[in-house]
Amino acid sequence: MSTSRTAAMILGLLAEGEKHGYELLREMEERGLLRWTRASRVSVYKNLVRLEEQGCLVSWREKGGNMPERIVYGITAEGERRLKDMVYDLCSSREPLRLDYAVGAAFIGRLGEDEAREALESRKEFLRAQLKRLLREREILEGLGSGALDAVRDREIAAYREELRWLERLMAARVAATDGEQP
């Protein structure tokens, strides 16, 4: 059975302290965890229900001041055990590196020169924006997170930089191949 990244993030955050659903989502966003999985508001709440049914969480209703009543979640001993199993599974994963765009790059010759350049420039623009965001995030969160999270962010930064270099080489190779075809 594959480990749900969303469930692991929920259990990991709740292991740090009790939280309500919106707070979980906010922390996932603030810490940059949502870039690793497509956790939506709906998937987070579905996971909360499922994890509670499995005995990993307990919940209770809480009302504070003029705020509407909300459901607060806490992790159980079973949830702690499950989190350890999930962390082990994820850290020892044999899942290959996902390079979805590489499938397109393998067949980029099917596009005309302008389309190919536009597609690759679009990818580069995305990578630059992600790199800028990660560098800003690293600066803002420096010393506030765990060393492990900082190391993961640094790995992502290095991966984005390397992909940008690779795209430059791919684009240069396409230009060279096109120049060689012209009389």
C-alpha cells in the first residue's frame, strides 16, 4: 500500500500540536509542503475523517469568542505509530524521480521551432519563478524550521538550477541542429 503524502503531512503537523483543518492547510502552505503533493482543501478534510476512523486522530469541537465553532484534531498513539511507518516508507521510497516534462522534451521535434521555443521558455519561466520563491522562502524561514526541511529546500533549489542549465543545453542543441539543417 502506498503512503499518502497528504496523510503523512497531516500526522506530522499534528504530532507538533493540536490543530484545526484550516490551520493545517495554512501551515502546509506556509512551510512549502504543498509543492510536494496536490493536497487540496477537500483532500485534507477527507484524510482527517479517514485518519480519525482509523484511530490515528481524535477530534473535538471548540468555540472561541465570536469565532464559529471548529473541529480541532489531535494525534493518538496509533497516529504516532502510523506516522513513523509513513516517514520510513517515504524516506526509503523506490519511487523514481518524476520528470513529467521530460516526456514532452523527448518528442519536442514534433513541434515547430517557434512552438518548441515557446514551450521551453514557458518551462524556464516557471522554473525561475519557483527558484525565486524557494530562495525567498529559505531567507524568510532560515533558522525557524528543522534542519531536515532546510536540507530538502536546498535540494529543490539545486534541482531547479540544474534543470534550468539542462533546458539551456537542450535549447542550444536544437538551435545547432536547426542551423545544421539550413543550406
